[in-house]
Amino acid sequence: MLFVAMLFMSIVTFFFLTILVSYFFILERNMKKTIWVSLLMTFIFILSLFIPQFSYQYLF
């Protein structure tokens, strides 16, 4: 249960950090694009966490 909580908090933290970076430095304060970019980056972050686990489990 502790691992799930730590994983959830890392995902939430990463999401808010990408919102801050996108809002202030990349997308020039366009909130709709900022949220979409942050969701996309968070989805890629989640995939990068789980793809190695599944690939090692099922491929090797």
C-alpha cells in the first residue's frame, strides 16, 4: 500500500510540475494547451514506469 501511495504522489507531483513548467516557460500562459501537454507528459511518465516491468515479465 505504501508503494501505491508513493507512486500516486510521484505521478501527481510530476503532473503539477509539468503544468508549472509548461505554463511559465513553454506555452506562454495558454491554460488549455498547458493542461493537455501536462496530461500527455504524465501519461508518458506512467508508461515509462510500467513498460519495463511488463516487458521484463512477458518477454524475458
